[in-house]
Amino acid sequence: MKKAPFGAFCFIAQNNFIVYNKTDKRGEKMSDISIIVPAYNAEKYIEKCLNSLIHQTKKELEFIIINDGSTDNTETVIKTFKDKRIKYFKNKNQGIGKTRNFGIEKANSKYVMFLDSDDYLDKHACEKMYQKAESDSLDVVICDFYKEYSNGTIEEIKTPFFENTSLKENPDIITEYLCPWAKLYTRKLIMDNQIRFPEKLKYEDAPFVIEALVGAEKIGKVDECLNYYLIHGNSETTVRDRRCFDIIKIIDRIRNFTKDKDYLKDKIDKLTVRILTNYTIQQRVQEDKRIGMEFIEEAFDYLEKEVPDYKNNKYYQGRGFLKRTIEKNKTLTKLYCSLYRR
């Protein structure tokens, strides 16, 4: 389907957001931050998510809410909100990668943030992230976050603090949480480097974040938990069908993108080993045992080809003797997944 020109979109949508004094180079009214929220069957969570946005202490915001073909009452809940900063779009189901990319194209702001529809923000999140970016001229700002479980338990997730830096100066950043949320990006960074989420693949987060971190000249951190990440029963962290093979395609994309960046080689090798080790062990919950065994076979083949000395990788140094013995060995991994199937 042909995309409408950006200017045409702004004319249609101008009554749906607050007009501020700032303009972009085309003379169009801009917000300071666009927060992109894909929503698919989120009727249980979207109200809390949107409430956390409209009650931010920073007001110069726009909220790009994209209904990705929901079949429940997600749209009904969204339409109860009358805040003029909300830009609401209803699309056919396209998947989270394509939906986020759609949001990037619609954003009209200096900075971009992403938020999942079942998550929410601390009321000071936008203000603190924006102030950090502006005061220190940063391309990316990272914050810590909370994990909130369905029983009400909240766990603080803190990553190591760092002074303003770049990925070349501090490549350890790439080994931390590679989620697109809990971060603020300049839209210029995203557009100039043509950074987009992979489409029609699961696990689309990591390539986007890695490409943004590589492209950023200056990265900073707000050393506070400002994002609430909800863990609930139907979380898709573990894929129980053939889509599990997407993780190998995602890793391959990351490795191809970083192959000429020698300063990242050790970190990307460690990331490759960590992710594939994790997903081979997760095959114990695979619904079809044959798919699980096939994935383990392919994952180990990939490791042997791309990281030939993977058994000596630093990732395993933090693992117990029994764990690392199983995780390094294809036959033992298959045996473990067969014996401990859930």
C-alpha cells in the first residue's frame, strides 16, 4: 500500500496533538519526544500504559499508538482517552517489527522512545531522559527498569553505571539488556543510519538496539529505574514452534552488521554463545520434540561454524560445572531437553 506523504499526514493529524512552539526544518510543529506503542490484544494492560504516558511530568510529548490488528477491546479502551497528544492508528496485523517501523515514520519529534502496551513508565521518565540527552548532547540515553510479576512482586533490574561514552570506548554496553524500551534515541540517529526493526521475524529487538548503539556518537545513562516491564502468563519470551529458528537469523544479521567492527568481536561472540546456549536449553518446553531436536542441531552447527572455539568462551566462566558441561555439548543438551520436557 502506498504511503501518504509526511506533510499530508500532519495535516490530517494536527487536531490530535498539542501544538508546541518548536518546528522541524520543514516548518512542521514538533514534540520533544515521540513514544511509540504497538498494541495487539492489549485490553487488559493498555489503560495503565496510556495513563502512565498522559501523566508524565514532561508535557511536550506525542504518543503514537498503533493497533496491530487486535481482535479484543483494545481499540475501545484506547478511544476512551481524549488527550490531544495521542495519535492513534489502526492497521491490519503486521507484527511488532513492522508496527514499530510504522511508528518511526509517523514520529515528528527530536527524540523517540518505545514502550510495550503491557508496560508503563515512571511519571518522571520522559523528563529525566530528555534532560540527560539535552544537557549532555547524547544520541542514546539508557535507564534501568523494574520487572513486575503477575503476583505483584517488583524486582529492580540495574545495569552497571557508566559515564557518557561511545560503544568503541565501552563495548560492554552491548552485552547488557538489548531491549528497545528503557532507552531514548534521537530520531536523527535512527533516520540518518536507516535503522529499522527486522520484519516478519521474532526477536527483532537486538539488531535495532545494536545498530543504534553502533551509530551513536555519545551514549549516556540515567541511573534510575524508570520503566516497568510486566511479566505475565502469556509472555512470548519462549517460542514453542518453528519460529524459534528466527533467533539464528537474528544472530546472523547482528554478526554480519558487526563483522568489520573488530572492537566488538569478543562481545558479539559472547552474545552469540549466550543466546544460542539459552535457546537450546529452552527447547525442553518446545511443543514438538522433533522441532526442538532440530533446533539444537542447527544451533550447534551454527556455533561450530561462526565461533569455532565457543567451548572456551568467557560466557561459560560464570556457569556452574554441571550447567556448562551440558550447555557445551550437543548430545547432552538433547538428552537434558528430552528428560526434563515440560
